Amino acid sequence: METFFNPKSVAIVGATEKPGSLSGIILKNLLDIGFNGKMYPVNPKHKHVFGLNCFPSLIDIPDEIALTVIAIPAPFVLDVLKQQALKKIQYSIIISAGFREMGAEGIEMEEKIKQVAIENNIKILGPNCLGVLDNYTNFTTSFLPWERVSKPPKGSLSILSQSGAFAIALLDLAAQEGLGIAKMVNYGNRIDVGESALLPFLMDDVHTKVIAIYMESIDYGRRFIEVAKACSKKKPIVALKVGKGAAGIAAAKSHTGAIAGKYEIYKAAFLKSGIIEANGLEEFIDGVKALTMQNPPKRNRVLIVTNGGGFGVIVADYCSENGLEVTPPSPQLKEKLRNKFSRFYVVNNPVDLTGSASDEDYYIALNTCMIESDEYDAAIIIPLMAPMGMTEKVVDLITDTMKLSGKPAVICTVGGAFTMKIKQLFEDRKFPVYPSPERSARAMSMLLRRDLLQRGHAYTPV
């Protein structure tokens, strides 16, 4: 799979400087992103494209080519692939749409392409896809301009997606949420390369820590379970399965030609292979964010610390619904906290520091309960920033204390511009921040699910 992400040379078939041309945008994106490999535009209508020599066909390129990127109308793709076979180029990303997703004629074209690929040992990603983004090799085949899609920072999240629109939206959301990206792969109709080939590659990728999958269907059932099981032992896999009901299955078929199958089979496959299934887009993003930034808790005992009692109550409710125990502190721990706090503070779980809280109070609560005590495995911390006693200093006090404890934490904080600044400071220190109590509880639950699956236990919300 390495050639798809780090080719020494790439031919962009259909390349042009014409505004709005997919192949032209792909080439321009490669130039802008700083790709260091050799680039060969292919188009019989041009001598030069963006200052590069342009060739009439693949056969006319005098040098060896590692990978082709094909972005031309579907009826012409087969001829190009035949040229590729003559040139003995073994890898191709077919961006072009208009195949299986269009019905009988498209299926026939796709099958002919597949036959040429099999006969000539050509590995294909696509068709009907965006292809790849590798943030560490500066290689991309995306045909969306950077001014429309935020280029995410380098990081440890890799995305596999049958939907190009979903993959791009996730890149944009990742940039907003402080999530760095290692790799993104959109394989569309998945004529050849799919999850079962990509997961083992990502399992051994040094830059990938967490894998997120948008899934309409899977390529090879048993093979997928085998590779996913091996991969999930090393790295968390979070899946968003779509096409669960009749309407979704029909939509998936018209989208990428996917045969979605019965959802119950997928659910069992996820459990068997150690995949964490997200219930909806919001939980998918929140869970990936938590797993990228924090390690799973060893058990499910959660401490809640807040300076807004109502928010603490809501978090406690959602913790109970999501398999997290909000146990009260022992009499000994309560006594320790009472000796350190104002008598107005509520010493329980949640620990309510009230509107009188200061930055230092968060340090005292967390140091006492998470470092000096072993009664809790994780913390959901709610620092509301409106009270005058709350400053930016709370970020360092919370993050330093939790890192010293070796236990995971998620942050919930709600507010305007100053709160958004605090959010950024927490996430710069790899602590995920959520804008609502329910999302913070579900994110912590996703961390717990990772630990349970690693130990071979089923996740059962209360």
C-alpha cells in the first residue's frame, strides 16, 4: 500500500489548467502541498501544465511511473488503463465517477477495468473517489481546493471512508476540533483496494494511533474480521456504519454501488473484531477525539468536578446511561476534601466548587481524589469560565495534575469567546473538550469501551 501514499513518481491523467478541472486541481494541490516526487501531467491537448512538461499519453512518458491518478470521463478510463498495462505501471487511483453507482452500463465498464487490472497485476483505489491524503509525505489526490477545505495539521488520526464528502467534512471538522491527521483514504466504489488491505497497512503505520472508518459495506467479510481483530489489538478502530435500514441501504447502493447487507451481521462483526461502533456523526467525532488525545481508563469509576452544580447533575445522569459509575467518595476522602475546602462547597460526586471556585480549587480536588486516592479511574472536569475566580491558569493546573495521575480526563466547558480560548489551550495539551455534558459523558464512555474490548468484555450501558 505504500505506493498509494508515497509514490516516487505520479502521472496525472487529464491534467489541465482549466478552472474547475478535477485533474488540474489535483496537480495544483500537489504543487501547493509540497509533494517531492516527480509529477507528469498527461493530456494530448497541452505541451505544459503549471510549468511542467505535459505528455500526450502514458506511453509517451520516457521515465518509470509508480502511480497514475486518472480523472477523466468514465468511458475513456479503460483505454488509459490499457496504456498503463503496456507501461507496466502497477498502481492507480481512479478519481472518475460514472461507474457502478450509475447502473448496468457503469457496472459493465467497471468489470472491464477490473479484468484488465487482474490480468496485469494493477492495484486500483476507486473509482468514484477522492483518493488519499498523507500529511507526512505531502501527497494528496484530492480535487477540492485548499481554500475550500482546511488542510488539517499533522497528527495521529487516519480516516478510511467510502464517502468522499464525509472524508472531506471530517478533515474540516478535525481542523476545528484540534485533531491532527496522519492519513485519509476515500476508496469510493472499491473495485479493488478496500478496508481489508488498508487496515494492516495502518496497523503498522508509525504515524497512525487511531483509525476512523465511515462504512457503507465491507469488502471481504471474514478477511475483514481477521485484519480488524489484529489491528484493534494495537490501535483503536471507531466505525460509523450507515445503511442500517431499508432507506439507508438503497441510498448506499446509489451512492457507491455498495451492497450494505443486514446491520445485525455488522454489529456482530464489530464486536468480534474489537471495533468501537459510534451511534451517529457526533459520537463518532467525539469518540475519535477522545481516543486520539487520551488513554482508556482501567475501570469505570468516574469523578466529576465542576463549579456549576446543574452541569454536574446532567453529566452524572449521562454517565449512568453510558456504563460509567459515579460513586460517592469514601468517608475518609470526604473528610480530606472538607478539611481543604470552604464549607460552602459540596463534597460529593460531583464535587461542586460553586461559583466561588478558583483555579486552585480544581487542583486541590483533582490532586486529592485522583493522585492521593485510588477511588477513581477517570475524571470529567467542568470548568465554567464566567466566575471571576477562573483564569487561564486553570488549564495548566488541571492538565499537569491529570498527567501526573496517569488517568484520563475529558473537559466540558460552555461559553463564548473566552471559553473558546480555554478550549484551545486544553486541546493544545491533548485534553479533549466538549460543549455539552452529554457529549463529554459519551466521549468518556468511548474510552471505556476501548478498554473493555481490549480485555475481551462486552460493553453494556446501564
